[in-house]
Amino acid sequence: MDAGDDRGPRFWRDPAMPHVESRRACDSRACYRPHSHPTWSIGAVDAGRSRFSAERVGTVPIGPGTLVFVPAGHVHACNPEPGVTWSYQMLHLDDHWVRRLLGMSGALKGDMQVLSATRVGLSNDPARYARFCVLNDLLFSAAPVVDKEAALRAFLVEGLVGTAAIEPLAQAMQSVPDILVPVMQRLEVAQEPVSLADLAVVAGMSRYRLIRVFRAATGMTPHAWWLNERVNQGRAHLRAGRSIAEVAHELGFSDQSHFQRMFKAHAGVTPGSYR
């Protein structure tokens, strides 16, 4: 994020609550390329207008007061309208933690079916947005961890179930076909880009068919998926306190500058700001 474009992103993390990370951005011009992450996320638009796009959804205009719920692994992007800034909040939650919490509470019914980690959902309910803002204010405050944890659980279990429905924007995500499993396994361990020709041999199909099948299953080309996985691994390494240079080298980027460009394109901030 360019220094002159934003009043800086703010991140909140706490080792006592490793299952959650929050971000705030004010008057931002940052743009994201289509990406996915292993976390279940909630995005809120505070000011300005933006365009939310996702696999199996298309592009949807959203504005202040809108909440968007994105399941783990779902390809999406949200960017400001051309030439304007926007302010937003993002809450990233460990996918397994969310599934366990909602399953234990018996909340996976009614509205919550939309949020069962398989479909993108959207809400324009003012009360739900206000409750989300109160929760995020608490997370960024000096309140005790026990209060933050209780508020987070209450919002997920109670605050998302109400008279205002959460509109599903896409059909449920499909499981990855077996034929792509060895391709993904190859990409997951690759320290440098793998040629499409090599992946086609692994999959036992032509390069062109591989691109079609892979995009239909993941929303990305094989190379874009590999880059996305590298960036997500980079997030985890940076949160653990590792240096940018060390992370860039380990993840197979040609140099630190290449890692920084790709990280910012996917995460909306530089690796240094994210740390």
C-alpha cells in the first residue's frame, strides 16, 4: 500500500487468541487480485463503494454497512470503485475453530447454513453491521482477552442468526476432483514454478484441458494457485516473526522484491506492514 494512498492498515493479533486476526483500513486505494486463504473471513465496508467478485458469483457492488462472509478456500477479491478510496474491516478466523464452535452450538441451521464454510454470503442488516463494529472495536481495545473471546463467540453464534437473512451469493463449493489431487500435491511442495507441460503429464491430460478443469475446481490457473499458496504460507511465516528475506528465499521467490510485489497484490499490504 503506497504511503500517500492510505492512512495505513492496522492489524490486531493476540497470541492468546491465535484463531483470529483483524484488519482495519481507512481511505484505502489498495486493490487485490483474485485470491483465497485458509481462513473463514468476514469483511465490512465502512465508507466508499467497492466491487466484490468471487468464483461462481460474478461481480456485486457493495457499499457502507455491507458484510460479506467468505468461506475458506473460496477465490474472491474486493476492490474500490475506480478513482475512489474506501474504508473497510476484515476478520479472519481459523476455519476449523469456526466449524467446531458453530457445530457445538447447534447453530448450523437456518441462516447459519450459508456460513457453514461452503458458500459466500452477504448481509445489509444495519444491526448486524453495528454488532460487528462493536466486536472489532473491542478486539482493538485493551479489554481483557476473556471479554474479547466471549464477544467473538457471541457474535458468531448469536449475532449472525436473526430476522435479517444472510443472502447466499453462490452455490456450495465442490470438492476437488481426484484427478487434480496429484497436481495440487506437486504444486504444494514446489519451490519454483512448475511448467504447465509437466503438470499435464502428472494429470494425464492435455495442457488446455488441465487449465479448464483446474480453473473450474479452484477458480484459478495452476500457476495462480501456486502463487496464492506461497503468499498464504508467507503470511504464516511473517506472523511467526521470520524475516522477509528469509521467507522470500524459502518460498522460492526469485528475490525479496518479487515476494513483496506478489504479497501486496494478494494481501493488499506489503510484507513489512503485515508483520
